[in-house]
Amino acid sequence: MNRAELEGLKKVDVRTVDVSALEDIEKIEIDSSLSAKERWIDFTEKIKNPFCFICNGMVVKVSYSEEKESLENKLVQLCMSMEGQSFC
């Protein structure tokens, strides 16, 4: 998979993606005896799109931010912004 192909996979819209074309990440098995690079290659070949897949019956879209802020800080900000909201 080359850089252009990866860029195209990143742009998949979860609202319009053909769900039947997505792989279930829970069914992907990786040989832990492989090197890190070989595991990544094996994973990307099996998952087909490492940015969009099925997990626990739901479509998941993974993206990364160019910001240097940690996931922990982002989650704290999210929780603070949701304070006082009811989700029942």
C-alpha cells in the first residue's frame, strides 16, 4: 500500500461507506512472532482500511490530529464540556 492509497483510505466517510466492504477488527489475527514492521504489513493487508473498520458491530473511523496535545487532555476537555448533561 503506497502513500496515495493510504491518503484515500483516510478520507472514507463513515456516513456513506459500504459497511459490507469493511473488515471486523475483532476477527483479525496477527502473528506476534513477526517484527513490528511485518505485523503492521500483515494487519493492513487483513484489515484493508486501517482507518475505517467494524468493531463490536459498529463502524469505527480512526483519525489523528496534528496537535501535540495528549489524548488524556482531550478526554478531560470532553468530560468538562459535557458536565451537567444527562445521557439517559
